[in-house]
Amino acid sequence: MLTRTATGVFRLNGQISAVAEELAKPAGLTAASWQVLGAVLREPMPVAGIARTMGHTRQSVQRIADVLVGKGLAAYETNPAHRRAKILVPTDEGRAAVGLITPGHADFARRLAEELGTDAFAETVRVLERLWAALEVVPGTGTEG
């Protein structure tokens, strides 16, 4: 059962990543840069916090954050909680870039909900959240807290 679940999740990840790449194109972003920028839209956070939230390595998020800063889509600011770990914040240009993605994202979400049905879509989210939470605590996964 685990193999089938993992295979399905890997396939789903590939499909979602491909959709995200297409959705991010109008803003001149990649799926990865959209994900990092999106992580700090509501609340700026340090790169390590973004990495934990996304389940990625700090180094991979750092590379993407540096590109976003280089393009003027984000900036590093002083972190009041930690002198050395600056926080990443979106710039107005970064918020505008994400705004360019929103219409396509909303349309895709609507079409997917129509295909799945609202109740099935909600249940899918609940099941994925349960799986994610279980993987956070099961010993031996390397992610348990």
C-alpha cells in the first residue's frame, strides 16, 4: 500500500508541478520561485522557516530567495528575533507578479473542482493533510519532530 501511495504522490507532484510552471509563466516566475514568494506574502520569514514550511532544504530555498531578491521581487530585512537570519519579504513588484498568476490559478482551481466535485475535492485535501501529519510523527521518516 505504501508503494502505491508513494507512486501516486510522485505522479501527482509531477502533474501539479507542471501546472504550476505553466501558471507561473505570465509572471516570469518558475513554480519554485512562485512557491517561495507565496510563502512570505502573508508573513515574512527567514529562509530556514520557508524551507521547513515547504519541506525543502534551506540551501535550495536560499538559492531561489537570492534570485527573487536579485530580480527585485523580494528583499531581505532585519529579523528582530534573530540578528543573523534575515527575513525575506515580498516587494511591491513581487506582489504584482503573484497577482498576475491569480486569474489563471483561480480558473484552474475552478475547473479542477468541477471535475472532482466540491465534496470530493475537500475530502482529497483532508486525506492529504492527514497523510502529511502522519509522516511528520512516524519514527524513521527523518521528519519527525
